[in-house]
Amino acid sequence: MQVEFRKTGERRYAVIIHRDNLPNLEMNPAPGFDPLIPHDLLHFLVEQELGLKNAIFGQIAVGGTAGTFQPKPTESKHTRTDARQRRKINKKGSKMLRNGTDECAQSERATFYCLQNWFENSTDIELRARAETMKATAQSVYGTMTESEKLRLNKDKLAEIRRRMDDLSRRWSALTVNQSLMLDW
């Protein structure tokens, strides 16, 4: 599966899912635009690094919708066929979402925690100040994590995630409107 993160406006982006033998999906507009790294790009990275197979992108890879993605509109004139396909996809997606609730929650916690950690370790004074405003919430989020979640977010893993965030942020920030970043899941 390939995931396309496309800048669609000055402060807007879309996520387009390209899957073999499954309909393409999209979320447009996607929530949580950030000029450094949008929210869903960070989810992608964190889920990949932590091996979360039943969270957002893992569900999508095996035919789900994660509750927020929709089949990408087609040029087809077969609206009944398209409607049936949408119902089928949404039904399967709803079931997968229920079964992946725990990993989706882990993904949300890890995403916030990793973002704060990235800001905190930045050489940019403004980002470190931003980290400080997030610190209490990050500590609270960390306190709600299970022991296995905490073990996965060890010092080495956080350093690896920060390196990937640096790379993806650099690549994302260089994009102009209507350009995209394509990543393999």
C-alpha cells in the first residue's frame, strides 16, 4: 500500500490511499494540518515504527477505512455499483475499527507523546517552547500508557522516531500546494 500526503492548500492537506486489488481511499480535507508535520503523517510514522497493525494505517492496508477514509470518487457512471461498494467497505471498516480500538488509542497516545518529545529535543528555541506548553499533557498521556507501550517507547525508539520525523518534516515542508509525499506501508 502507498500513502500519499498531498498539500491541497496553504493550510490544508489530503491523505490518499493507493492499494493493490482494493479501492483507493481518501480523506480530504484531513485534520491536523501543521507546516512541520501533519497529524496523520505522524500517525503513519508512529504506527509503522511501533508495529501497530490494527491501528489506522494497518486497518486500511487490509481493507478497512479506519472510520474516516472514504472510497476515492471515480469517473464511473455505475452509481449503484459504487454505492454497493461504499456500503461494503464501510461495513468492513466499522468492524475493523471496533476490533482495533485499543491500538487506535495507543496510536493517539504515542503520536502526541512523540510530537512533544520531538519538539523538546529540537535545536529550535520556539519548538522547545512549544514542547514546554505540551509537557504536562504529555506526562499525563504517558501515565495512561500500559507498561508494554512505555517499553516500546524507550530512549532508542524515541531517538529513531525523532530522526524519521526530522526527515519527513524536511520533505513535507519543502512541498508546495498540489505536491505530495508518497510513502510505502
